[in-house]
Amino acid sequence: MINLSFRLKAVYDQVSAARTELGPGRVIDVGSDHGLLAVSCLENGIATSVICTEIHEGPADHSADAMITSGFEDRSQVIVTDGLDGVRLEKGDVIVIAGMGGLNIIDIVSRCIETETPELLKNVRFVIQPQKSVNLVRKFFAENGFVFDDESVCTDRDFFYNIMRMSYGAVPYELGAYKECYGSVLLKKAESGDELIRSYFDHLDEVFSIRSRSDRVIRDALEERLRYENQ
Ligand SMILES: C[S@@+](CC[C@H](N)C(=O)[O-])C[C@H]1O[C@@H](n2cnc3c(N)ncnc32)[C@H](O)[C@@H]1O
């Protein structure tokens, strides 16, 4: 059995929730690196099969080796490509993009939205774990008509990570600075007393108070948060 880091376990939990919602089917791991997540999904019966994509040959080889070693060669495909380019999505797929910068994730999903039909997009789920630019990722998904089914936060070696689970609703909307920066799902969780999210927000408040000097969106978000806190 593969031992996942706290971060990857939190990603796995969201993939598992998406698979439970959709029923049996494939998991597509974009940027699979060592293939740990994909192997775990197969080992635990979360996925019927997996597709791993990798932009670099080296990590793709690691993923392919992991599939052979764990005996899943016949239920896996490893493709060297940029994001989802060349991957034909199917109804019921769960697509996971974890451990990458937010702008890279936006680039990958933008191209996917351009090539897939709204009908197909409505029948897949995305699990997204950005390393940075989390607010830009939330803004992008909202403006492109995605609904936030859930968002979780985990800590791993003193860092906070956000994991978003999303479905396509086809109706674009604006989140506004506050929800872009703090997350609509997380705001609700904090309101209902979730201690982890509350300590994550304390951390964000500190980071944002520095960044607000040069970033207007973050300044607006922080001002709204202070207004809310002082009510
Ligand atoms: C930091 S690793 C994260 C691996 C794994 N997803 C995780 O969460 O632990 C990022 C991986 O994504 C790959 N990658 C980066 N950009 C990519 C892209 N546009 N398409 C496919 N793979 C990409 C890198 O080669 C690297 O192996």
C-alpha cells in the first residue's frame, strides 16, 4: 500500500468523494509525477482505470514504473503531454490537477474548456490543488461557470494547502474579492466553527496584511473581512 503525504491524502479524499458522487469510473491525474495518487486510487478501488499525464519524460517514466511495480499496467495509461492535450475525456471522469501553480492549472483547464462540450463538462468533476495563486484559481473557475462542490484545507510540513472539488454549472458568475481570497465554501466552514479553517484564515490575514500594500484585490478582501469580523 502506498503511503500518501498529508497533502496527497487530502487530494485523494476529494477524488474519492467525486468518484462516490459519479459512481465507478476513471481518474485522470494531470502532472502525475511518481504516480502515487493514481496507484492509491487503483489500490483502494476508487478508480476503475487511470490516465496519468506528464509534461516531462522523467516523471512519466516514474509513473509508468509505479504502475508496473504495483501490477496496474493493464488498467493505466501514462501519456507525455501538456495538461490534458490529446486526452479524450469521457462522461464520468474525475480529473485531478494537484501540486502545480495556479496559473499553470488555469492554462490547462482553459484549453480543456475550449475543446470539450458543455454537455461533457457537466458530467465530469475536477479536483484542484494549487500551490499558489489560489484566489486567481477561484476567480477563473467561477467566471467559467464552475460550482464549488467542496473545498478543504490541510496542513503538511507547516504549509497550508487548499483542495477544491468542482463541477460545471455552465453559468459564469463573479465571486468578488472577499470570496476569491477566502473561498465561499471555506467562509461557510469557518462560520460553522471549523477550527482548522479558522486558523488557516488567521494565517491568511497575516499574509494578506503584507500583500495588501501592493495588491488591490487583496486589500479589498481584507477590508471586507475586517468589516465582517467587527459586526
Ligand atoms: C510538484 S509535482 C506534483 C505531482 C503530483 N501531482 C502531486 O500533487 O504530488 C508537479 C508535476 O506536474 C508536472 N507538470 C507541470 N506542468 C505540467 C503540465 N502542463 N502538464 C502535465 N504535467 C505537468 C511536472 O512535471 C511535475 O511532475
